[in-house]
Amino acid sequence: MGMFAESPFALNGFELNIQDALTAIDRVLRDGQVADSTRVMLEAARRALRDETD
């Protein structure tokens, strides 16, 4: 498990835990229409966050 897996982090002034962040990213990727460059960044963020929880 990554060292930040249990700690909340700040994102635009809101505290989210990693699972909340993953849920939000998955929802945007599934439901949102995002630019290809944004999709690439979100997918990279999702992989990094999942690595923290492994």
C-alpha cells in the first residue's frame, strides 16, 4: 500500500480520499466529454492513485 493511501489530500480546496478521487475520475471518464489530452492526464492520475492503494 502506498504511503498516502490512508491520508486525505487537497484538490482545489476540497479534501478527498484516494477512493473518492478514483470515483470522480472514473465518472468523468465514463460520462464526461473531455479533450483527448485531458483524458490522457486523467488516466495517468487514475493509474498513479491506484498504485498508491496497492
